[in-house]
Amino acid sequence: MKTQRKIEHYGLKSHEARFGTEEKCRQYLAELRWENGVPTCPDKECKNMYMNYYISSRKIWCCSRCKKQFSLTKGTIFESSNLPLTLWFKAIYYFTIHKRGISSCQLARDLEIEQRTAWFMLHRLRETLNNNENLNLEGEVEVDETFIAPILGKDVRLQSKKQKHDAEQEKIHGLSDYKKRKLRGYPLKTNRQKGVTKEVIEQRKIEKALLGERKNFEQPIVVFGILQRNGKIHLEVLGKGDGEARKENIFPIIKRHVTSKSIIVSDQSSIYKTIKKFFEEHQFVNHSKGYVIKGIHINGIENVFKHLKKMIKGTFFHIKLHHFQNYLFEHSFRWNVLKKSDREKIDEFLPNLGRQHRLKYGDLISRTFNPLNFAA
Ligand SMILES: [Zn+2]
């Protein structure tokens, strides 16, 4: 008879038993940041561990050698936060456990705080997952790119923006092909080139040169992904617009995270034609003929993208380009710990808190898009 696997539940109750009081949270952080939990001066040259004295009214230490004052949270995401650590650890629980992430509105309701505060908290938690390590993926590695366009269906603001944009474009370029067909009552999938003479094509070329090309409403965000079979994933934003999915953008990412003795599996896209030079082998599957041909497929990475899109559609709706990479860090983390139990997921996340990851509100809201530029 098949024995049922016993699932160890790890709910908010169990989490509170570990991090329910301020003292327990501080104890955990101290052990994470300092050797044996002994307060250590954060000054890079000093690093003094001995005889640092505690100022209990302000919960800070004073270095006995360089006389600088320091706190437990200095340099971490908690620095100069007015919220109690117990609230932060509760937020970490929600952030880590929910399969599709948690929106700032929901977190605000759960913790009874302002939405703006919850939004900033979530961004700081995402920031801890931003580590510039080379993953050294090996074996069979799937690579692919995807395009994430704004969801018009549910967003009223986006719809009205699109109508405005379309009206502007119509003034310059006239009706779009889609609208023309719709007005004439032709079936929508007619061959666009049917009945187009050489003269018409010439005329269009002249018009294009004069007016420029018709602009699409909003360009999709291009995301590139690498997946090691039965291993970790890495996701990266390339930029906005179809043109960003270029060899020049993609190859450095693959070279940085995949070891040279690996087998690269991709689709039939011409981008990957010359990838064979850098790796042991290159296999590709022609998606116009089938999704699995002779055992070759990239369904693993397609699956990652599907879940990413579900996360955006179901939880976040619209993500700005300059914040997108952090959401990808969140998704990658969640994917990499997918098969672990809830307790293991939390234990996997918590060590990230010890890293130096101060994020100021001003820096966050004035952020601009930078492609990830890790030192090669
Ligand atoms: Zn010191």
C-alpha cells in the first residue's frame, strides 16, 4: 500500500512562534549578521568585536575602538524603518509563501498599514534577492525569450490612453489596416497583400518616408530566460520593444550564467544560430512543426514564462519597466524553491536579509531602467 507523505504545515502560527516578539527577531538578525551574535563594528577597517557598549534607550551600540555608533539593522533593508521587526517578519512570511506573490494592497490590509508603506516594504524585500552571482548552470540548459505586453482588458486607464494614442496616429497616418477591414466588413483575416500592386507599394514607401512609421500603442517588455533541467533559472529584462531580443543582448547573459560544457536547447529562432561556437552542443526545436521533436523541447522555460505571466495578470496587472527586473528576481526565487516545503522556503529566504541592501524611498521612485550589468 502506498504510504501518504506527511506534509509539515508551516502557517502564520508556526511562524509567529519563531518570530513573534521583537526580541526573537533581533536575536535572529544578530546571529545572521555577526559571528556568534556578538555585536561587531560595521566599519570595514575597524570590525571591532570586543567591549562594544550598548545604549539601551536607543537600541544602538557604540564601538569601543573607533567610537562610532551602530545599530543592528545598519546597512540592511530594515535600516531607519519605523516599523517593528515583528511586522517585517510577518510581511516576509506572506511574501515568500504566496505562490503568485502578494500585491501591496493586499499586504496593507493583512498588516493594517498604508498601501504606500506596504509597496515600499515589498520592494525592499525584492531588493534582497538581487545578488550578482554567476549561476554556473550546466548540463541541458533551455533558453528562450518572451514578450510581455500590457493587459488592456481590465485596465480602464490604459484603454483610454490607447484610444487617445490611436486617434493621434489616425490623424497622421489615416485609418489602420485593421479598422479599414472592419469598416468595409471584410473578414478580419484576409490576406493583406492581396490586390496590392507595385504602384501601391511604392506609394506606401513614399508615405512612410514622409510620415515615419505608425507607432504601436505600447511596446512589449522583452524578458530572457535560462533554465537548467532539474535546476535553477535566471530571468532578465532586455528592454522595451521587439528589437531588444538581439544576439548582442542575449549572448553575454548566456555566457555569464552557463558553463561552456553545456548543451544549449532553444527554438528555431535565428538569434541562436551561432551559439554553438561557445558551447558543447546546440539543439533546437522547430515550433512550426511541433513542440517536442525527437525528445528535444524547451517546455521547461515556456512553463516558467507561463507562470510569470499568470503572476503579473493575477496579482500585479501593470509593472513599470524600471521595476520589472526586481519582480523577475522574486519570480526566479519562488521558482527555485518551488518543490520545497513552506518552512524550507522561509529558511531559504531569510539569509538574504543579512546582506547589505539599503534601499531609500527616493532612490526607488527615481529609478530608471538599467539593463543588469554584472561584472563579467
Ligand atoms: Zn569601530
